[in-house]
Amino acid sequence: MSEKSAMAEELRKRILKAPDAILEDTDVMRALAAAGDRARGENVVDMRGIAMDRLEARLDRLEATHQTVISAAYENLSGTNQIHRAILTMMEPTDFVDFVKTLCGEVAHILRVDRARLILESHQDDGSPALSGLDGVMMVGEPGFVRDYVTHGRDISPRQITLRSVHPEEGGLYGPNVHIQSEACLIIDLGDERLPGMLALGSCDPDEFSPSQGTDLLSFFASVLELHMRHWLA
């Protein structure tokens, strides 16, 4: 028996001993199917092979969809935990100044944004001692400021949550020396007898906030923030 024949006989024995190893190897099965096609010639159409190719393509698509769903579920769980941590941290301060500093500091860090600004509308600039020490994290705007900022001055009803890109000339709200490229604007309803407020979250990442993203978690965060702000301003 020649060396080639001996190798073929040894391979045959291995296949007969463990056929599952061949059936479970996708690359080997593809090679065997391709060899069979070549042996039949170009004028023979293998309908079974065509069906198998289509089933394999469909399986690949299903696996890709499965991975996408799993990734989305993990991302949603991570986002939920992030919002919960931010809310618990927001509720720790025992006075209003510390609350605002925590909101625009540690909470903003948990939410992975580069800048956060709390804006309250007022008929006059409130220079009371309660607001001292909040430069750079909180500002007081004229009545209508929040609506004009969110809608860019258009005559439309603003949504509670607005996610969008920010042009360089629009980033002045966040202060100098920071290049904000996307933002989330959370409108805060402070009650029937009070002017609204807004928490602006700015990111240097242009893809951090976009209109195509979901807003459920930020809506929940904004609702808790509203209740907490009403408590502090009562």
C-alpha cells in the first residue's frame, strides 16, 4: 500500500470512529459539499445544496439578530442601573447648594456627561444667599428662556426631553473652555405657580445624544428631579 493510500485509510478509520467531529465542523462540511458539486459537474443542479445554503444564510441572520437583542438588553440594564445610581446620589445632600453642586458634579459624572447646568427661570435675578456659591453650575434665566433654548425660538411645544447635536456657537450655556457637541435638555415642571426650569447635560461626544435615541430612562430621571426640586423650592 502506498503512503497516500495509507493516509487515506487512516483518515477513513478516524471518520468512521468519530463521524460527529466531521458533521460539527462547518468548514469541513463546506469543503465536502464543494467537492461534491465539482464531482457532479456544472450541468447538474443540486436543489438540496441550494436549500442548505439558504437555511445556513437564514441561521446566520438569526444568530446576528440574537446577538443584537442580547446586546440591547445588557445596554438597557446598564442604563437603568446608571439612572438609579444617579438618583440615589442626587437625594443624598441635605441643603440646596450641596444638592445643585452634587447634581452638576457627581451626578453628571455618573451620567457620563462633561458638563451639567441647572437653569431656573425668574422674573428677576435672584441674588439671595441661598444661591451663592453656585456660579458655573446654576444660572437664572428670564421667563421664556427654557422654551426658547429648547425650541431655538420656534413656535412649537417643547418636549420634556430633547436630545440633539450642538453647534459650536450654541455651546455658551456650558461655559468656556469646553467643546460641547451634543446635549440632553430636561425640562423641569416646578408647579403651577412657578416658572419652569431645565437641566442641561452636555457631552463632548457628538454621538452621546441624538434624536433617534430612546428617552424613557431620562424621562424617569427628570420626573424624580422635578419632585426633588419642588421639595427644595417649597
